[in-house]
Amino acid sequence: MNGGIARSGIALAHRRLSIIDLSPAGAQPMEDLSGRYVIVFNGEIYNHLDLRIKLEDEGAVAHWRGHSDTETLLAAIAYWGLERALDLTCGMFAFGLWDRATRNLTLARDRLGEKPLYYGWSDGALLFASELDALLTYPGFDNEIDRSAVAAFLRFSYIPEPATIFQNIRKLQPGHFLRLTSPFDASPSRPYWSLEAVALAGVRRVSRGDYEALCGEVETCLEEVVASQMLSDVPLGCFLSGGIDSSLIAALMQRSSRGATRTFSIGFENQRFNEAGHARLVAQHLGTTHTEFILTEADALSVVPELPKVYSEPFADPSQIPTLLLSRMTRQHVAVALSGDGGDEMFGGYNRYIFAPGLWRISSAVPKIGRIAGGA
């Protein structure tokens, strides 16, 4: 808790998972060198070393107190301003930024929403947190279940932004920031990045060049991204299922690592669901230090009652059970693990990406009133 800003009627608190700069210089809430800005930040800025060099080259920073990415982000905001800093920043993050000069609170979320950010009103106070459970600890939390959110969950198997399971609590949308001038400010959030714009720009730049050369460009890009996400002052590992995505990440980590990469996989005694053998073969081929967890059906069922405590909102993805079990077991060996999540979304790995254009063309021929009635 930062008592120095309590006179402004705002309190910032942070519970840190230390990954970069384990010293007190990386503790939060953190002030910038001028004392104007105070931040609470959840996530990681992958290009923060490049940003430091850029800030130093432009004479923006006289000295650094530590080597955390939080300090880098603060310095970038103080020098370039919020929107320019967000534009230059690559990472996953959710943060709250208090500006002592303007007495504004700014909330911001990363481009694709890897880190959640919840905010809203309860008992006359504005609350925000990167986990919904944190809001529940506020004395007098009085939000009721949002029935429309429950209906959305039953329809989509998750609760889409900006709704949450509670009536007066919202999710900040990915790639957006929200600047609040008072606890009662209901200003809309603003986008600083657009997935649609990036996708359309990519379509316009599609190259019909040499296939091998294009594959080389993708490989170089993936190498750079994986290397940037391996910056850590704590032990690092990788989830390995034996599929294409996680195997590729593990291979790139092994290529960039000075020693053997730690890989972790999960399997089941029931051979119908056991894919641990595939992961084992990949690990042997790559030469990683591999750890395998074989679970029983009882192990999986035992965590079901805990799911509401672990995940902030209900969602219907069955992978949450093995993911939770794998994460808990991996945490006994390393503090951070990379995974192959997102590969199917980036490279069209699901059948729905193949079938969706054809289905859209068919449904578009149906009058709008008919699509609405049919839920299309």
C-alpha cells in the first residue's frame, strides 16, 4: 500500500511475482524519478532493454535505480507520454497509473488482453484489479450477479468483454486505456491499438515471394520473440505437450539457452487421454531436461471444487483442469514457464478458421432479421 498518495483519496496495492529485478528496486507501487507518476503493474515488458537504450540515447534518464521492466515502463510514460509509450511497448500487461500533477487515474491493458483488468464501482468507491477476486476483498463489496452475463456465458462458454459476472464491474478491453478524472467518472475507454487494422494491413502486405524465404522470416521472428520472453532472474521452463506449437517453442528456447531447457508435460494413466509419450520423444530429440507428471482421474477430479477460486470468472474450457495441475507441479521446479498457447490463433490452426468464411457467405445471404432470430 502506498500511503504517500492517500491524501488524494486513492490507495494502490500490489502483490508481486518477482521475475525481473528481485531486489527492493523492483518493488511496487513504484514512483518515477520525478515523483509525478505512481504505478501498479502486472505483467512483463519484453522489449524493456531496447526501450532503456532508446531512453538513454535520447537523454531521458539520468540514472536507473534498478533493472526492472516496471521502472522502464514508468520512464517511457514520463518521457514520451502514455500513448507513445504504449505504442512502443511490447509485452503482456495490466496497469494502473496515478498522475499526481493532473490527479488522473489511467488504466491500460495489453494489445491482445493476455493480462486481465477489472474495474467498477462498489459501495461508492472505484475499484480496479488484475484479478476479480481482489475486488471481492473490498469491505462493503455489494455487486450482484449480472444475469445477462450468465446468459452470455451459457451461450458463448465464457463472458465476453466488457461484461463480467458482476453488474457494476467491467473488463477493460484489450488494446484500450481508460483515463478517469474522479471516482465517479464513467468516461469510455479508448483504443491505442487495433487487431483489425493490423490484420488488414498484413493482408495488403502479403508477399507472394519465395516460400522458403518467407518461412525463414517467420522463423527469425519467432526466434526473436521467444528470446525476448526468456529474460528472467528466476528459473524458467516450458510446457511441452508434444504438439506443434509447444514443441516449436521448446526448440527455440533450447536453441537460445546456454544449458538444457526445462520442459514439463502432463499425462494420464488412462491411455485414451495420455499424450505424454509424444512430449517425451520431442524432449529426447531436443535434449531438454524433461519432467513428466502422470495423473489419475482422481487427481483431475480433486481440483474441480477449487476452480472457482483459481479462475476469476466461469468459463467452459475443459483444458483449465490439466493446465492448473501442470502449473502447480511445474511451480515446484521453476517460477515461469512459456507455452504454445496462441499458435492456433496466429496461424489458423483450428478448423473454424477454414470453414468460417464459407459459413459467413451463406449466412450473409439470409436477411438480417432472420440472422437475428437465429442467433447468427
